[in-house]
Amino acid sequence: MKIYDDKHIKNVVFVGAHNSGKTTLAETMLFEAGLLNRRGTVETKNTVSDYHDIEHEKGNSVFATPLHTEWRNYKINIIDTPGLDDFIGELISSIRVADTVVTVLNGQHGVEVGTEIIWNYIDKYHKPTLFVINQIDHPGLNFENSFKTIKNLVGNNAVKIQYPLVREGAQCIIDVLKMKMYKFSPEGGKPQKLEIPDDQKVTAIALHNELVEKAAENDEELMELYFEKGSLNEDEMRKGIKAGMLNYDLFPVFCMSALNDMGSGRLMGFIDNVAPAASDLNPEQSLGGQIISPEKDAPAALFVFKTVHQPNLGQITFFKVKRGEVKVNDKLLNPRNGEIEVLNQLFIMDGKERHAVQKLTTGDIGATLKLKYTETNDTLCDPSNEVTLKPTLYPPPRIRRAVFAVNTKDEEKLSESLKKIRSQDPTVEVSFSNETRQLILSCQGELHLSTIDWILKNIYGVEARFENPKIAFRETIQRSSASNYRHKKQSGGSGQFAEVHMKIEPWQEGMEEPDGFNIRGKEEVDLPWGGKLVFYNCIVGGVIDQRYLPSIMKGILEVMENGPLTGSYIRDVRVMVYDGKMHSVDSNDISFKIAGAHAFKEAFLNANPKLLEPAMELTVKVPEDMVGNVMTELQTRRSIIQGVESAENYQILKCIAPEAALYGFSTELRSLTKGRATFTTAFSSYQPVPPNIQNELVNKKELVK
């Protein structure tokens, strides 16, 4: 396979809403370049990029798939991404390593909900972006409306390079950069290159002049030339367009029919000649602040952006060469764990097909097999020049489920399988809750969850069951209470005796010391589950020996680990032990531990105990015209709306919502807003459970332990 230098390698990522035609476009580009003898289709399940069984079964892309094509002495690396935001991790990773983003739109609909969501991430990374309005030969095409939606998204910096035209029954494309008309046969492919018809010249010239002005605005030399000549030639325009894309001030708009191979060659030519390469972008910074310039002769540094585990093959690691060159058998350092990895093989990947190469240079994208210590987001570098590239940041999960193996013998296998899924998809989180004794899986949505379920069943052979996680409630008290307990046991020989008197009160930060007690000692315990126990020794006259006080506190802590209301942890209580009795022979540590536990439990139940539930900070971004329905839904979920902010055509609702009330919210919000709203959550605090719900929980004994 031909090796290209960094100036002739272009990395593009195809993004867009579901069914916009990204996979078809990728297939067409490979076919147009002669790398495929026959184009596959999504319907016949034989495209290069959608090759996983789950993608065939579901009929849509689930994974980001690296491909490549070659066009006029340039290598174009393509990453075809899913269009559903449940798989947003695949999209973000791909945008991170791309040099140019190609946003594909369905010409019948223009910018859709999925496009808006994706645009938020493109905008975050400020990657050069062009738009492709697809399906220009579809009867339902609305090109002008599609272009209008692009301008609504990115502003007036969207500029037409092309527009479609039907002439004499044939599909044509007017190109205002080259000022030519391309006329296609019904089969597509190579078009006739014709002069622009007379009735289109006024429109084409106006668009050409607009493009010239936009190109000139992004380069001072070009601006001077423009003022001097009144125009720019094609090469000068290319230079200005690239500068505008790099400045994030110009967004070229193309049109095509990917299905019928109309316009793909022109798009590839633009990617070759105009779209930025890796060396054109601003250098990255390492975690230590070091500048990582894309220089071929510098020490090697790779960024791992994707990991795939395949049966019978093992781990495939995808990376972009950020600096230097890598060759087969190179030994590279993983700074995260200090391990050395050997690149025994190097590949260019086209879906599931692997093409072996001997080396890869700066800016290129490749893959290797069976690395032992490396995961997504890791850096691999020359051991003599250690550097760690900044990791990609992923959005937090939106739903949580407790996951169990249907066959208990598969529990260990389930845990190992989820670990592999997590290393492949960083938007998945897996943890074990010691409090609820549940394995918790967190992910992006119901579709994401169903995909994980499919992978567990079909790839790893594990049948899993998913449930709403148990809520980690807390118990506390609302008033003071006193109690005493005598523990007495005689069973021959030495017996057990202890008597403890105590008073308990709600504890809060900054409260004054208790009145009416002779405080001899105080111990504050920061509880592992949050909150405090404050324990006072108020014993006078030696009625209980000092050595037994730790045993009393131990008994109290044991009760606090299994509260009497629901078995939840107890928090924020202070205890004053002020009286009691002991026996010179029968008193011992175990006796005072038992007496302390019983006295505390009795006092707790008499102190108006209260159940607390975790409350979340919920931030919901909603289109303005849908706010009312969403606010109604939030109120049915016991949410308290604390503020509303405006952001362009959206409203941002900031709320406090009980965690228990948010189960199913992701699905309901998507339904209410047709997928246009997004939300994030973060733990806020523990809040009192309403009395009716507390009574229900206590009566049902829904233990969390």
C-alpha cells in the first residue's frame, strides 16, 4: 500500500442525523475511487462501514468505523459515525481525531434534531466543517430550506459552493467555485462538465462573488488582492476558503446524491485541495502543557481514540499519529501505567478489512492488535520523550440500571464482559454499590442499553437482566429523645451485664454544645456514607468505666449501618451517654456494645425518625416552544425548578429532583421533545422524603441492603 506524507493525508469524519446518508456516502466515495468493484447498500447489509452483526440487525450504524480512500494522490481517511445520540461517545472520539467535519443532511429535512445535538460537539472542538445536502435527486428535496436551516445553525458564514438543478430531465449541479455545471446520467458517476446555462448565470455569478468576498475576508493578502483586482482566481479562493474553515468563519455547502453517485468526486477533490490537513490545525497541548506539533521528525506520540473487542481476534486499538512516525515492532510507552507496548502489527482499516503496512506517519490514522495495557484515551509515546495527550471528555451517563446475570454462574463472566464494553465505550460506566449490593451500569439511553444487552448476549454469551437500582436512602431524626437499656444475661459462670443511659439529638454543622451535661470527652466520626456521628462522654462518678465507652459507640455504629426504618444508613446524630451501671465481674465489652445498640435504637425510634432520599441537580436544555410540556413533566416527578436561563432558541431549566423520580425521564423527555432536549444530572444533597412515600417504604420494607 502506498505511503503518503502528512501533506497528502486528510482525515474527515462523517456526521449527521439518522438516515442522512453518511454510510452510503462513504461507500460511494470508496467505489468512485476504484477501491470497490461494487457498491453495497444499507438495505442489503453489505456496506464496508456497517459490518457488525448488530448494525445489520438494527439497520443503522452503532459504531464509528474508520475507512480510507485514495483520490488524485491524496489519502482520505474517513470515519463513518452513528447518527443517534445514544452513541455520542463514538461521535466525540471521531471528531477529536478528524481534521475536517463533513456534516451530511437529508435534503428533504435539512438540519434535524440529531444534527443540532451533534453541532454542539463540533462547536466545542471548533473543527473546520463543511456541509453536504444529500438526496438532491429525491422528489421531496427542499434545497433552499435545507440551506436556510444551515444558516440558522451556523449563521451567515454558511456559503454555497454548489446548488442543484434539473435540466432537460437530467440531474445537474452548478459549482460556483469552478463556475461549471456538472450534468449526470441517471446512473451517476463521472459527469459532463458544461458551461453554466444563460438563465443561471446571474444566480451563479452572485453566489461566486459572495464566495470570493468570504474567501478574501480570512486573509489580509487576499483582501488586498481583492481590492486591487476586484476578484480572486480559483487558487486564491481555495487559500481563502481553507483559512476561513480554519478560523471557523466559513462553512462551505455542497450538494449531491450519495445513493446515485452524483457529486462525490467533486467533494473528494475539494477535500484533497482545500480541506485542512493535520499540519494545518493548531497544535495540541499535553497534560503537562507541552506543545505537540505534528512534525514527522519528532519523537513519536499516538493518541488512542477507539478500542474494539472482536471474537476470535481480540482487541483492536485505533490511533492517530499526532507526532513522528511509527513502524512495525516499535516499542512505545503508555505514560498512564508505565507499561511498554510493542506494535507487532500495523494496519489501515476499512471496516473489518485489515491492510498491513510497515509504518504510519504524522497525521495518519491506523490500528494495531492485541495491546495488553492500553485503552481508549491513552497516549503511546517514544519512551525517551514521555508525553500524555489530553484525554477526550465524554458526557456523563443519563440512565442507570442494576444488572444481574440470569444464570448466577455467569456473574464473574458478566463483570468481565462489562469491563471490556467499558474499555471500548468510555460513555459506559460500571460500578459496584457496596450499599445496595448491586452491579450498576450507567449509559446514554434506552437504545444504548439495548445495544449493550445485545453485545452481552451475542458477543460474550451472557444473558443479563436489568432493573432500576435500589435507592440509597438515609435515615435521621428530627427531635431529641432519651432512653436506657439494661442488658443482663446469666448462663452459668460469668454472666453479661451492662446498663446504658443516653440522649440523642439531630446534629448539624455549627450547632452549640449540648446543655445540662458534664462533658468529659467528645469524638466526631465522619461516616463513610456521609454525615456524622458526634459521641459525647458525659459519665460522672465512674458509674461506667472509661474502657467500655468505645464498645458503646461500636454498638451505636452497628445500628447506624442498618437503620430501623428501612435498613438504610443513619446519619447526622449526636449522642450523649450520661449514666449507667456496671458489674465488677459480669460487665465486659460485648455487654456494653449490646446495651449501647439497644438504647440507641429505642431512642432513635422515639425521636421522630425521618427518611432522606438523594436529590439531583437536574439541568434540562429545551427548545423554547416545548418548555411548557417539559415543566409539567418535571412537576409530576417532584422536581423543584430553581431557575430558567435563555440560550439562543433554547431554555435551560435548573431543577432539584429526587433520584427515584428520574427513572424513565430520559425516554419520556425524548418522546415529549422529539429528541431535541438534553439533560445532565449531578448529586446535590439528601432531602426529606414526603410522609406518604416514607410510610409506603417503611410498610413495604424496601431495604437497600
